[in-house]
Amino acid sequence: MNLKILITGVVQGVGFRPFVYRLATEIGLKGYVLNSESGVLIEVEGKKEKLEEFLLRLQEEKPQISKIYSLEYKFLPEKGYSTFEIKKSEKSGEVQVSVLPDLATCEECLKELFNPDDRRYRYPFINCTNCGPRFTIIEKLPYDRPNTTMKNFEMCSLCKKEYEDPSNRRFHAQPNACPICGPHVTFINEEKKAVAEREKAIELTVEYLKNGKIIALKGLGGFHLICDATNEEVVKELRKRKLREEKPFAVMFPDFETVKDYAYISTLEERALKSIESPIVILEKKEKTDLASSISPENSTVGAFLPYTPLHHIILKEFGKPIVATSANITDEPIIKENEEAVEIIGRIADAALIHNRRIARRCDDSVVRIMAGRQIPVRRSRGFAPLPVILPFELKRPVIALGVHMKNTVAVAKGNKVYLSQHIGDIDNLKAEEFFEEVVEDMLKLFEVEPEVVVCDRHPLYYSTKFGEKRFGDKLVKVYHHHAHIISTMAENEIPLEENVIGLAFDGTGYGEDGTIWGGEILIAGYTEFKRAFHLRTFRLPGGDRAVKEPYRVAISLLLEAEIEPESVLKTDKKKIGFIRQMIEKGINAPLTSSMGRLFDGIAAILGIRETVSYHAQAAILLEQAALKSETTQVYEFEVLNSEVDWRPVISGVVEDLKSGKSLPDIARKFHNTVIEVGMEIALKLRDETGINTVALSGGVFQNKILTEKLSRKLEEKGFRVLIHQLVPPNDGGISLGQAVYGGLIEKSN
């Protein structure tokens, strides 16, 4: 196996390449290390466990003088290196100024933070060149203090001396500050009055947490809502106020040792938790802990992360227990970033607020990752990663901006061989989200100084991003099909050559198709600029359109009717509702056709009685996976592949038969998962025989499912396929802007 790593930071001219050489040869790995315009590039080959050891030791044992600002990695097929060598530096073009992401507090700053003899003892804004805010304080390039939100804080003589001293680790640290000259925190109470500052404000915050209160806490890219994660009553109250019924909350733990008391942690999960990016990592929960059950109801996982700002560290150290740390907003609205917004929600969502006077230039949510199939797969790529570029194995013909899609939106700008993805924007389905989206589009163009020749959007005519593109960019706009963009994004980040085609499995909930129907269970033969729909799920009606996404029982009725099974004999749904939905389907009223794999998962979950309605996106499918994880059955339901269509009707008949015979719910759920895996396998083998293509790309939100991703990729590899899965951008719609940008940079201009 091959591991490819790109590191930015103080990693050139500090003995980093010789260190990498010694480490790789000691572990017995082959490959190379070289300096490039983007940083240090490493490729190593060997056994998986040796590569994981290398990845961990790379960060833990690096030269003391070196500093890692970002480290992105991906596993690729072996190339057959016979030795390890230090290659000559790569000089293929002009060095480009990078906008760095925000960095978690470094070890050196932490030591100072809790050293009573240090002048920055317990100072919530301690930072140096190796850590602290970047992306969220930059207003424009170049990255100098006058171009950041620190411009209003004039450095004191001691801070200025550090800033101007090349031998000091705060040399040109733009956010450099101390208690004398820098920002400070203020506590706002229930009456929306500022009642304490600095140390006293932090003491009050901890006191309120201990008393079961909810605090709006200002972070790097916006406000968190924080509360005691072991207090069931306050967690339930937070759900009620935030209008977030059941979607899991993220939990911030005081330190790594505490996380181990609450969750099982693999080597790659440990690396992710401790990394400079400090994302939320989805972990398997331990059964008996004092974590509130309302944190992630009906779910065996918990989203865990560590403190990544000095303020977090101080509060968590004082509080001594895990806290819920979720974005401060009403569900579906963008994270709030202004002090005035935080004060305004006191009494409605928060009981009090801890604000500070360093302005946030741009909103940026926490990133989320999950380790699957031995890879780190992003679920949400934002703080710590944005706006790092995805580096392509080829040059684009022109500069591009891609506008993303409707859900989990991100925007991307591209020039040369780099695609810069924005922070997570989210679903564009309300006025505030629309304003945030437009703000990010203009921000990315300005920040990266891109004058796009082509602007790319989705082909869905009703997406806000599409309508905005038509209005704002006119003739420059080109459109790409949703599922083609999914597969392009997988190809691009896995460095597939321009001339190569892949078998693309694009499984998700919704996407506008060539025939005007809603696609989502697609098997494509795809290149970067063209695709052919080779196979798809048999279509079925989606009664109520988007409403069926929130009410999966509607999908269940449609699936049962298609399989010639009376819904009343299976579902506990009110008979009047069933009759109403039946009429919609039979008359084709507000019941569009779909081939969606995501909706098939939803429908199966509703048939099994797991969820008839949902309170958050994909909840039914997630709970179906949770059920399947409790079974190890290898059984498969019958299905048929006819011409270009996968007929799932025998699956529905089999599920109902098993349900009525008393088969356990976990076994039925796992059997359904096994069937989807077999569908992918059978069609991939069939297409390889027909086309000779031996590479399979997996993309779409359904591939956030751990069982599906791990088992299907393993089975395909056992049959000799090269399998491409996401490692740099999410498989969900958050990764689509990468595919759109590459498409726009490669096509002939007429579209």
C-alpha cells in the first residue's frame, strides 16, 4: 500500500527531509521525500500497520525546530518503489501564497498557558507562529496584521519585540498578543448585561456550567453552545431550545485520556483527535459511562473532539468534565459569529454568553471525520482544513469557481493544479443560509484573487446556487450533472489521469438526472468531462417530493405498492394516510420518479418500523445502519439486473417475508446491506467484462455508511479492482464543488 502525505509549515531548511529518510528506513518503508512549492511531499510504501506507525511517529518525533501547519494524507495503490530516497526539490512553477487554516493550540503555548510564572498565564488568546487563528481572522492577502481582525490591537513593547525577533517562535505571528495589549473575554448574564471581564468572566462561565446552564461561547469561527455533557436534563433543554430533536451533539473532552474512558479509539482515530486540525472524530461509544443519553440517542457512536483554543483548554481544565459543544444557531441556520447575535439569543437559546473583542472575519464550523476502511474520511471539511487546496495531477485549462449544490454546500475556486474548497456552508434553504452562501462566493473570489473564466453549478433548475449562478455570472455559467460531479471529485483526489475512465457508483438521496427524474442509485462509466449512465435502480414514485425525505413512511408505501404488497398489511401507519399516499402515487400527483439509493434505505427503515418520520436528514438510514451493526449475518436478498436496471422489488418481498416470519430486525437490516454490496459487486464485474475498466469510484452520501463502504471496497479489492474512496473531501454533497471545479477547468467552453 502507498501513503501520500503533503505537509505545510516550517518544514524546509530545518532537517525535515533527513528526519523523514531516517524514520522511513528504520520502519522499512520505500518511497521518497521532496520539497515542493506547496511544502514537503512524502510517498511511502509498505504494510498498512507500518504506514500507520509512520504517520503517528512523523508528528511525534519531528525535528524540534520544524512546525507542521497542515498535514493531509491519503492511501493509494502501490507504485513499486525499491528504495527510499530524498529527491531533488520540485520547481514546476511560481510559489503561490497559501491561506492557512486555523490551527489548534500547540504544546509550547499550552505549557506557557498553565505556567504561573509566564506572563501569558491563563491568557485565552495565547498563540505563536505554530498555532492559533488564520483563516478566520484574515481579511485579505498578504497575511499581515493590518489585513487581519487583529489590526485594532497595537502590540505592547514586549509583544512587538517577540514579533520582530527572527529567533523567537512568535516572529511574525500575526495574532500575537498578551493580557496587556490583546483581546479579552467578557461575561454577559441572563439580563444581557456585561458583569465580568477576563479571569472573573471565565470563573463565572465554569460556575454556570456546574449549575446546569447553557452558555454561548465565542470560538475561532463562530459561537458554540456549551453545557455539561453528563447532565441529561440540560442536554434535553438544549435540544428543545435549539430545535434539534435527535441529531447527535458533538462532545468536547478535557483531554485524550478522558476520551478513552468514554469511547474505543483506533490508531488512526487517535491521530485524528490529536492532529493540528483537531476535528470532531466519530467514535464507537463505550456502553457504561455518565454521558447523557440524549447526546446521541439510539446511536452507538459519539462525535468527540479535544480543546483547540486556549479558552477551551482553560474552561475544560477548570470544569473537569466533557461538555456538549454544538454550533450556536437555530437548526439549519448558519453558525453565529457576532457578539450582538450571541447577546440576542440569551433568554431564548442560551442562559449567558462568554464573548470577546477579537472580531471573526468569516464563519467556520468544526470539521467532522470518520475512520472507515482504514482511511480518514471527511464528513464535513471546514475548520482546520479549509481552505487548503486539493492538488490535482494535472493543470486546469482556466480559472474556475464552482458553486456547489443545495445541501451541505461548499464553494471551490480553482487555478493551475489547485482547487481551494471553502468552509462548510450547509443547506441553502433559508434566507440566512442564502446570504452566507453569497458572502462565501464573493469572499473566495477576493481572497484567492481569482477572475473565473468559467463558473460551474448543478443542473437542478431550482437550486438556489443554480439560480444565483444564472443571475450573477450569466454567460460564464456551465452546468454539470450532480452524480457526474460526485464521481469526478473522487477521481480528482485519487489522482486519476486525464485520459482514464472509471466505473462510478454514485449512491445518494437526490440529484437531477439527464431524463429530468431524481437520480440517486447510479452506476456510471465516467471520465472527467463525459459520462454514460450504465445502470441504475428501478425508479419508484416519491409521494410529496421533498416531504418524503422527512416522512419515510411515504417511501415505504411506494416501495410496497411497486412490489405488489398491500401497505396496510405491513405498516402501522394510519390507514387514511396510506389511502391518501396511494392516490398520489396512482395518479402521479406530486409524486416524481426517483432512482435514489438513499430513499431506498429510508423506505426499508420505515418498513421495518425503525422510523416513519425523521427529525434530521438521513436519520432513518443512519438508524438502519445502527441496527445492521448488531448482526453478522452473511445472507443476501434476491434481486434482478435487467438490461440497465436493478430491480429491487424482490428485496422488498424478502424483507416483508422475513419481518412477518419473526426474523430479528438487525438480521434483516444487515441482510439488506449485504444485498446492496452484492448489487455493486455484480454490476462492477459485469462492466469490467464489457469495458475492461478495472477502477471503481465510490461517492455520494450513502457511502458515509461504514458497513457499505468497508465491505464493498474490500470485496471489490479481493476481485482485483482498484477502489477509489474519498479521503480529502466528503463523499456527501460537501465534496461536489471539487468535481464541479475540475469539470469546469477541463471542458471545452460551450456546454
